[in-house]
Amino acid sequence: MLLKNDKISEIIDGKRVIVKKPELLAPAGNLEKLKIAVHYGADAVFIGGQEYSLRANADNFTIEEIKEGVQFANQYGAKVYVTANIYAHNENIPGLEEYLQALEQAGVHGIIVADPLIIETARRVAPKLEVHLSTQQSLANWKAVQFWKEEGLERVVLARETSAQEIREIKEKVDIEIEAFIHGAMCSAYSGRCVLSNHMTARDSNRGGCCQSCRWDYDLYKLEGDKEIPLFDENDAPFAMSAKDLNLIRAIPAMIELGIDSLKIEGRMKSIHYVATVVSVYRKVIDAYCADPDHFVIREEWIKELDKCANRDTAPSFFAGMPGYNDHMYGSHSRKTTHEFAGLVLDYDKETQMVTLQQRNFFKPGDEVEFFGPEIENFTQVVDKIWDENGNELDAARHPLQIVKFKVEREVFPYNMMRKEN
Amino acid sequence: MKKPELLVTPTSVSHIHDLANAGADAVMIGEQRYGLRLAGEFSRADVAEAVKAAHQYGMKVYVAMNAIFHNDKVDELGDYIRFLAEVGADAIVFGDPAVLMTVREVAPHMKLHWNTETTATNWYTCNYWGRKGAKRAVLARELNMEAILEIKKHAEVEIEVQVHGMTCMYQSKRSLIGNYFEYQGKVMEIERKKYEKGMFLYDKERDNKYPIFEDENGTHIMSPNDICIIDELSEMVDAGIDSFKIDGVLHEQSYITEVTKLYRRAVDLCAENRAQYEKEKDELLAKIEAIQPKHRPLDTGFFFKETVY
């Protein structure tokens, strides 16, 4: 059956090309991350305001910062969505109208929402905002998608539990924009249906208080009469609900052919290094596939590149079907990244080949470092002499945010990043 | 004074007779194909029989269709709903809008109770689902007394509150028990073992035991305590809360019946003879404590707890 939505590909000059290119949607935990995400190729970013979003611990945007973020994104033709996806309590109702109006006035393109309270209030007081249904609604079938379409929503984010086949069926049956996760941390529960944090730490998970209790260790027992029988041996790692992070890089072609409208990277709490790395890899994959889908091959260097900022193992999760034990982490719930962010390029002098760089982690002469960014192909080089801003030679770049200079043989550009292997 | 309905989850058709005698006003039943975390598994034949039995006593029967549905079951919802209408079920309990859409198509007069377990957290959203066709909203268990009373004050739908039993903390589509066994290399035994009863997770740091089980809807992890507020019903009775639920999931039939009897007494006294209720409520609580299984400590859930975020 033909997909109801727009045509996905066309033959142009004898070659098939993708004409329906999905949006690449990236997380931005603060203004700096927003700028990096957009600069590195995101078509849209999602951010959290001071209230109503699900990352109570993120630094989050003030309305002034949202305005600045929107202005920055507009220069690139990128969109800004604001997450307001809590399940609100009575006490959250006062102030909601003013908040949504302020978002509309700030030029925000849309909001990502779970609670009908916020959906209807936005429609009433801030009608210019697009409304996207959050994954917190755990939307997993076409008929429920149809319901939200009839409620007038522009887009739905599906439950992370939906498979490729299910997404295809939903696309065939309902004409609405679909947003799906491609990369990042996973709830191992149906989103919105987990209150572990409420019970274990008195923090409301559906209002941003999640303390990731699913990544803690538990012992599995069976009760027989009054006897507690352990269901593990001494050598077994304890039970956990810990899901590996999502990584769908190999599935991007399939997702594009399904006509998914927006491909979403999770991680508003992640660093600019993470955002830059992940966005730039997926940017390359999407662009390469769309330009020539029939000769596309996934490049090993892209897969390796993603690994450089991963602090947990990854898996394709539900896209290919039911996750098995290999999609879970037992015993250890994180690992050290292979690379760390060492510096952000502020400026480059082509004549002297001197880079001006803001230090983000310790490095010293003799270290091998790698540069990457949207304008350049990745390259590595060994750091030679380092100077501070005033021309004093340094034995190492020791201080966070310190401005240093050293020689880089190839041209680099502002916002390019430097990383080194751990 | 208006008395809230006393709603109980039976384990079997025969249990409905006991619950009628114990004073239940309504029962919620269903099968795991459509419903979540039920005290008993009721086939279609059982549902038909249960409705007959309950109606004989003037009790209402609500049928659970509150699963999170994937495409595979959407096309069969209509058939089940038609069946429920034919046998005279009094209401369908739903969380997924697909059920609401299907009810509109095949049984527009069927009453609907909105129950997603965790997301009925403000009065506006309860009324929203009311405007979409729900007669009742079942409140999230993570609300405190003050929030419940405020919701009731603004509600245009009936309000149901769970007053007793365990609550669900977590539902995953993943086969978490089966996966863990597989990870341990106990492959051959998994299919049999993962559906066994009586499993729990031990949380050393909090010294809590969380019941865990797997079924057609995935893996469910339950609260370490049973809510019991038999001695704290006054404010909700005064506020006109429409239904008090006793959830019997993972409990013995005889326990559920006993608890129902005690709540019957409590609700009656609370509504009709407040002074006697005040006198007797500690004793009622003590009677529940006396039959409480050793592994299931009682507490008051979130009724008197401060939650931050």
C-alpha cells in the first residue's frame, strides 16, 4: 500500500533521490547547546523552559534566552520547540496561560505536550504554537493517533515501544506528522507509566523528578510460603530494568523510506560535545542517503564517531522488534567515554596557522587530538607548544575555559571542536 | 449523606457472590488481553456469568480495557466492546483513546471510566476526558488528599479513588524477567518460569520488596506497601468522592473479602454515624493489620506525603 503522506522519492535525471527529507531534531539543554546543535546541522531543536518541562534538573531557558535562541535558529532556518510535557497537577495550573503566551511571543514554533490541560490551554491562549504530542502519552496504535489528529494536533511523537512495521501501519492509516527517536537514553517503562521515583525518592517522575531508579540494582526473589528463594547465583549480576541507550544509525534509511517526518535525538542534559558529535553524524547519514539512496552505504567511521561520545552501550531497541537481554545492561550501568571534549575553537588565523581555543579539558604538548566540525573532515594531530592569551608558553592547558593558542596545520573554524582519546 | 460506591476487584466469578455478601457495590473484572493488572482472569464466558451474578445483587460490573494497545489489537476492540454491551456490562475502563474511538463507533451508549493509573493528576484533564465521553475519572495514586479534594471540587465527572491495596509503579513492554533469566543462561526454563507468581525485587537500600510479574502486557512492578486508609475516609466522604476502590491484585480471595467487609462497615459508619466511625476506625484498621500478609506492610500511599520534582 502506498504511504498516504507526500511522495518520499522521485526520479530526477534518471537517478532516484529522496524528496521528503526528514527533520533532524536535536536536544538543547541551554543556549550554548542550542547554538551548537543548529550550527552542526540540526533542522530543529527542542528546549525546556523554567517550568512544565520534564528535566527539572537541567539548567533550562528563561524567556529571554528562548527569544535569543529562536533568533539564532531563525538565521539558519531552524525551528525551536519547547517541551511542556509534564502531567500537571492542580497547583501547576496558575501561570500556565502566561507562560504559553510568552512562548508564542518569543517566536517559538511549537510545544511538545502530554497533558490535555496544556494542549487545550495552548490552543486557547497561544494559537500560533504548533502542538506536538509527547512520547509521555505512550502512543502505540494508529487509532489513538487518529484521536489526536482529530483533536487538531500537528504532530505526534510515538511511544518508544513501536516497531518499524507498526510505524508503517500508522503512517498508512493516519495523515499526521510522526516524530520518532533515533538516538539517546531510553525509558525502559512505557513513558508516563512509571512512578518509581515517586515511591523511592518522593520525587514526581511525571513532573521532571525522575531519578532513574530503573538503572539501580535489585535482587530477584521468589516467595514460596514464607521462604524467600533467591533467583540468582553468586556470580550473576543483579536484576535491573536498565535499557541500553538507543542507536538507530543503521535504520535511518528505513526510517526515511517510511516517511517519518522528524528524527529525534534525546539528551537535553548532555554536553555540547555530545550534541555536536551526534548531530553531525546523523546530518551526514541523512544527507548522504537522501542524495543517492540506491547507492548509499553506511560508513564505519560514522558509527565509530558516535561511539566517541557514548557513555553507555547502545542498541536498536524496539525498532526491529522486541528487545532481548542484549538490549539491557546488568551490573554496570555506564562506562567512561572513549574520548573527551578538550576544547572549543574560537578563532583561526590562516596565515600563522594559530588556533584560538577555549579549554574544556586538560591537554598538553605531545597529546594527540582530533578536530571535527561541520566545515571540516575529521583530522588528528599532535599538539606542539601551547601559549596563553598573552603569549606566555604553557606546560599544559590546565584550566577550564582558559583561552589558549597553538599551531593547527589544517584550517579550522569557530565552533569546531577538539577532542582527545582517554 | 451520599455514600461513595465501594468497588472491588474479584478473583473469580464465585468470588463475586462473597463480595456481594461482604458489601461491595461494584466489581471490576476483565482479561489481560485488554486489561491491566487484574485480580482475576475472566474469559468472555466468565464476564457474561459475572454480569449476571453481580446484577442479581444490584452490583455494577466494570470491565477493564485499560491496556496500552498496539496496532495488532485495534481491530478486535470493536468485537469485544460489542460483546460487553450485549452482556450488559455497566462500564468500560479505558486509558487508550483507541478504546474511546471504538466505543463511539460500536456502542455509543456504553459508559466509560478513564483510568491510565498515573496520569489523572489535575481536574482540568479529568473534565477533558469527560467532554470526550468519559463518565468517570480514576485518579492517579500519587496524589495527596488535598489534591484529590480539589479535583473533586472542580470535577464534572465522577471521581474514583483507590483506598486499599497495592499500586503499579512501573510497566514496561519488555520481558524483563524473561530477559534476566536468559542473561543468566537459564534459557530452557524461561517460558515456564517468567510467568510464575510470587516474585519480587529486593531493594537493599530501602529494605523494600516490590512484587514483579510478567504477562501479555509486559512487566509490572508494584508498590512495596498496600495502601490502607480505612481510618481516613471522612474528608473524601464529605467531599462526595463517587467511588472507593479496593484493588485485590496479587492478594488471596479470602483477604479481599475480609477487607471489603471492613471497608463496608467503615463507609457506612463514616456516612451515617460519624461519631461511631471515629470511635471504631482504629479497630477497623487493627482488623486489617491482623490479616495482612507478612510481606505486605500497610501504609497510607501518597495521601499524606509531600512529593517534590
